[in-house]
Amino acid sequence: MNLRYKILSGFIILTLMLTIAGVWSIYHFHFIGNRVNKIMEGEYKSINSSINMLHALEREDSAILLSLLGNLYESSAMLQTADSSFAGGLNQARIAINSDNNKKILAEIESNYAVYRTEWQNLGNSKPPEDLLKGYFANSHSKFLTTKQSIEKLLMENENELYSTASNLKDLANRATMPGIIAIIAALVFTIMFSYFVHYYFISPIIKIINAVKQNKKSGIPINIESNSNDEIAELIDSINYLGLQVKNSSN
């Protein structure tokens, strides 16, 4: 093979390996970026909606206590605002839902909240204050706690999914570094092979030529260099052998 093509093929192989490694890394990092966006748009929104529902639920419970203290106007406005906020959080959770287990928990939240909402809407039907307080602790507050537990369950589920996804992303990031490591190892192996190639086809023949010329100059030993290749170096060796033979014949 021509020396030019030998050298060129070596650089082509190295470029090809580095290109494959680069494309592989870009693909994995792009995939990780998409997964991160999914986390921000999915799990984060679901967690945020759960927190909003918890806050709304707490405000509703505070509003019921205000009504028990006789502050009916303020408690009514507070209940309406909190109920609207809870409905918004519930709708946001429906949009952000991403698993069958989340669907079951969300259905549980809707069912529990519907019962709780009916309880505090009917709480004012009992006129005597002692009946209001008794109805609150016997029914409304227990339904409040049940609904709160369901929301906390959803929040915990989303946090676990967020942690699990983050762990998967860490594994993906580690895998994305593999092409770089492989490229480094391949480059080292190729460098060793290329060094051997240069030594075998370039340096070793040149050393042979130099030694043969020195021996001829020093002791008159005829130049006769063996060639192990079929390229320009081999042609150079043949030419030097021919010149050495011509010098020997002319001296005779």
C-alpha cells in the first residue's frame, strides 16, 4: 500500500472513532435534557398542585373554625376562595398525572374531598353552637384529616417518582460519559498501534539504511538492505541497494 494511503487511513480511522463517540455522547445528553424537561413539566407540577391543595384544605379548616366562632361573613368568603384554589390544584394534578397509581390516589382525593365539602356545607344547618362544635369534631375534622392524608400520599408518591427519575438520570449521565472513556481508550490503543506502524514502516527501515551506509563507509561492506514492505520506503531501499551495487562494480 502507498505510504500516503497508510497514513491517511490511520487518521481516517481515528477521526471515525472520535466522531462516533461524539455523536453517541450528544445523543445521550440530548436524551437527558428531554428527561429533565419532562421532570420539570410533570413531577414538579404534580408536587406543586399537591402543595396547593394542602394549603387550600388548611384554609378551609381555618374558615370552618372561624364560622364556629361566629365570624360567618369572613369564613364564607374564605371557604369560597379556598374551595376555588383546591379545584385549581386538583385540575393541575389531573393534567400533570403520569402513572396509574397517581390516578388511583387522585380519585381517592376527589372522593374524600367531595365528602368533606358536603360536611362543611351542611355544618351550618345545626343551629346551637354546641351542636356545631360537636359536628365539626365528629364529622368535618375527621373528613378533613382523611382528605389531607390522601393529598400527602400523592405528594409522597410524586416525591418518590422524582427521586427515582433523578436516579435514572444519574445512570444515564454515567452512560453518556462512556463514549468519551471509550474514545480515550481507543485513542490510546490506536496511538500505540500507530507508533508501532511508524516504527515498523518508517523508523526501522531508515535505521537500516543509515547503518548499512555507515558500515559501507567504514569497512566497505556492500550495501544490501532487506525490505519488508512494498511502498516508497521499499523503493528507496532498492535504489540504495542498486547504487551500492553500482559503486561496488565500478570500484572493481
